[in-house]
Amino acid sequence: MTRATICLTFAAVTIAAGCAKDPPEQMPITTDGGLPVLPPPPDPGPPDWPRGLHVVGNQIQDGAGKTVVLHGVNRSGSEYKCVQSGNAVFDGPDTDDSVKAITTWPNVNAVRVPLNESCWLAINGVAAALSGDYYKAAIKNYVLLLHKYDLIPIIELHWVGPGETKAVRQQPMPDADHAAAFWADVATTFLGDDGVILEPYNEPYPNGNRDDATAWACWRDGCMANENVGQGGTPATYQATGMQAMVDAIRGTGSTHIILLGGIQYSNALTQWLAYKPTDPLAQLGAAWHYYNFNACKDATCWDTAPAAVDAMVPLVATEIGENDCMGGFITPLMQWLDGHGAGYLAWSWNAFGACMPGSAQGQGGRPWSLVASYTSGAPNGGYAQAFHDHVAGLAAP
């Protein structure tokens, strides 16, 4: 189990617990004839942000051939607000000032943006005012703001809903019903933007969260999976699709984007990532890795095995790191190890959820992940946030 299970808890305390001087979540949604009026795109300024991102060996490079190591944060909210609130796409502001605040943390150059399948595709009962064209416009506008401040967006699919189920929580694998169509549409939307990186699925955990050949085969090729229905209810099975289908859907649009694939056991296990690596005709794949202090592979003895082997072959980016004790004792040696291997990492999460309070991996109270006290000031919020801030600030400037 990972911090993904406590997003619902955080959603209830976001704005109320945040700094009073922060602006509202978003501008109020206006309608014309009952349909939402799309927000106008912001001006990102001259197109001088990192562009031409591509894989060379085990490195990410920009269009000028300069190595790019990703250090950043996750901006949680756009995976759940649209199916919960009825009045917002983001949890907290999506304003220019709120993005500019991220740049006050020295050497932060990337922001991971989680998406909701039902909201993007406008299916399975999501409110029309928060889905489809409106949701897409909100995400595209946020990407433009990230570009404005030279922050590299990582677009990832966080929540899916098999069949006619609304995407309201993490599922073991992407669904064959909609996920390929989602990625074909997302890749088409950002087809002309080679400054964006794609991450097809957040934290797969097939085959009952086991690390075995059956799980890895499902990860690559798909399988029948048991639906996560949350507390209560009887899980149904659904046809899951695999990472190969996600890669094929993206490449089928003509996309040349870098694709980061998280392993199994909530992206913590990379044991057979290389053996089951999907085929990519453009050879633009990298590995996404998630590390928290309650995961199984959580020390250098483990890091020096499969993660090091993967890092030697393809770009390795820990797209989520964190610890739930409001301290920095776990992430600091992890970041040092990643630095030594030329790998990137992004902290969970850039949200103002109130004062840091230790909590368990199962979400039993606490708010340990809140990196900032205010969305617009960017002040580090407690020991965990301060440890990440200070470590990244101490890196040599790119």
C-alpha cells in the first residue's frame, strides 16, 4: 500500500487547511447555455523552455544535446477534484503565481501532473462542467504555465474507471475499456509539444500485488484484474491492458515523447522491468520508480540490485518519493543514491494541506505529504519538505 490511498483523506482538508491568503481553487466556472466556457490559454512567453526532450542511452537530453536530470514535485489534485468537488479541476489554485512559487525552490525543473481518465474522456457520469473539453483546457493551460517558468511537465494517468465505473480511486492496472483511447487523445493533444514527458500509469499492482512472472506479464501484456472498489462492495474483474498497449497507443498518434513506465508493486519493484520492457520503435522509454519509507525496497542493499541495473540501461526517474514521518531521514540517503546514479526524482506533493502531521501508509490520520504551507509563497512545510528543498537547492545548477 502507498500514499495513493490517502489522497481522498487529503481532499477533504485542502483549502480549509491551507493559508488564508492563497487565491481560490480556480476562477468560477462560467457557462453559456449550460455548457462550460473554456478558460482562455495563458501566454507562456517565448518558446524558450526545455524542448526536444529525448532519450540517449540512459540519459534524458534536450534538443541541444544537453543532459537533463529531472528534480521536481508532484502537483496532486487534478486526478481527484473533478470527480469529487463539482466545482474545480485542481485542488488549490492553478494560477500564474502558484506556478511561479514552485520556481522559488532552487534547481526544481519538473512538475508531475496526474490525470483522471473519466474526466479527460468525459465518460461514466463525470459532471459536464468539469470534464471533456473543459478539463482538457484546464490541463493544457497548466502545462503552458509550467512551460512559462521552464518547468518540465510529466503528464501521467493516475485514476481509471473500467467499464461504466467512474474513476474515483487507484486501480491495479489501466483498463482495456478506455486507457488506450485516453492515451491516444492525450498524445494527440500534446503532439506538437516535445517539452512534455508522458507516464502511462501510476503505481501498477497486478496479480494481488505480487512480484512474480504472472504480475510482470500482466504489466506488459494485460490480464484480468480485480477491481478496487474501496471500503465495502464486491470486487468485479475487469480486462486490464498492459504497458505495451499504452506505448502502441501513444506511438500510433505519431508522438515521439519520452515515455516513463513505472514497475509493479505500486512502481516500487523494478525486478523484471528490463526483461518485460515493452517494444518501442523509437527507443524512447525510461523507468518510473516510486519510493516511500514503507515500501519493500527501501535501502541501498535493494537499490543496488534491480534499480541500479535498470538505471544503467535507460533513464531512471523516481517520479514519487516521500516519507510519512514529517522528517527527512529516509529521502536524504535516497536522493544521494539517485544523484550518484544520475537519476532524477520528484517529491510528493506540492499541496498546502496544513501543518505536517505524521500518518501511516494506510492513511490512518496525519497529513505527512504537504510540501508547502501556501501555494503562492512556496515556504517549505516541515522537516520532510525542508529536507527535500535543501538537498535539491544544494545541487549544482544545471
